[in-house]
Amino acid sequence: MGIVARGGQEYVRQQLAGEGVNPRPPYATGVVHHDSVLEDGSVVHHHQVFESGQLVEWVRDDVPGPWGLVRPGDPFQPLATDLAGPRRASAVSIRIGAGGADSEVLALAPLDDMASDRWDELPSIPDATAWLRFELLGSPVGPLACDIRYQDGKRVVCELVDEWAEPAEGEPAWGAPQMHIAMTWRNYLRMRSGELTALEAIEDGGIVDAVVDVVAAAARPAPGARVRLGLPIAPGDPRGACLVGRGRPVDPGPRLLLS
């Protein structure tokens, strides 16, 4: 059965986008399955169909889809456009499978990346110390701010934050070169799969604002690339989750790495 959009479909579409203008990229085409968890614990299953970034169908389902973006709140709740922070990001997950014992619930990227113990494999490199403000744009929960700090080549801090705070004296990367790098969530997933290099992921809709020359370094295969390529690939095909970043669809890409 169709969901009746409050205030009309155009109103809801603008609310979901967080803005009145939608660029309608041709690659933003696909189906997004949702599980909306209400306050009483009940779940509303629904799916949205996008064509070139435009919401063309929104349907309530009687049964779960083959996968689902699981988030708390009413289906009509607008997607936020401010920094998501760790609390909002951890409240959203990906369901793989149509429910029951055979289903699997996975953390939303990059939370799985941050939890991986494979980053311990990075070699020690004296004086390779830096503070990275890494921003992911267009995730299903809004933009994500990652605080990443390298000390002598090792990644000693990596966490989602509500906002960036300068390292204090005595903390890792205090006094080290600082850089702000942003890329789309879609390109981050493509970088993890090996489809894009870090430089390519940044060039396509990202930014670099650094006091050190990171462009040359990004063009070379970094040790961290081996770690990202080692992250397991989620079963099934939940690629449509990329469509709902900041409410504005983005390219679903070939695969979604989420485990």
C-alpha cells in the first residue's frame, strides 16, 4: 500500500533532501528498503524508489525487504543535515536478509572500519605523526566527522565525534601537522573496495585543506589500503542505502562494504 506523504509528496521530498534543490544525478537510481523502529518497538517496513535522484514511489510493505536500513523514528521524520555524531550513527544499522534467524545486522560504515583490529598492522614510522579531520558527506545519517590521529605511523585515535577538538598537550598528535579531508560516503565505500584510490575519492566531490602536502601521499597506495581491502563484504546487495545520504540520493555503487 502507498504511504500518503504529509503535506504532499513534493513537501516530503524537500524535507528528506534537507533543501529545496535536488541536482538529480542520473546515477542516483535504485530502491531503498527501510525498517523504521517506532517508540513502542513496532517496525514499519517500507521502500522508496528513486530515478535520477527523484523520489518516484514510496510504498509501505507488509513484510521486510531483502535488506533494510534500520533507523529509529517515524518514517516521515526528516533526515538531519548537521553532523551526525556517534550516537546517531550507532543507532542506525543495516539488516541483511528478510528477517528471522538467517538475517544479519551490520554496523553502518565507517564504524566497522574504526573497530577493526587490523589497523595494528600499520608499520611504525618515526615522526609520521598527524591529526586528520576526516569528513564523510552524504551518509544515510548525515555528514560524519571522524577524528583520526597518527603517531609515528600508527593510527592511535579513530572515532566519530560531534565536533572536532584540538589535541591537548600530552595527547596523541599534539602539535602535529593538521589536515581536513572530506569525501562522499559513496566514494569512501568505493575506496574501501579498491575501486578508487584515496586521491580519486577526494577529487570527486571532496576537499583537502591541509598544512602539509597530502596530495602526493594520497596518490600512492597507502598501508591502510590493505586494511580496508581486508574488511569483509556484506552478503546480499544492500547498495541502495547509498541513495539516502543526507536525504539526497547518491550513487549506489557496485558493492556496499558494511560488516
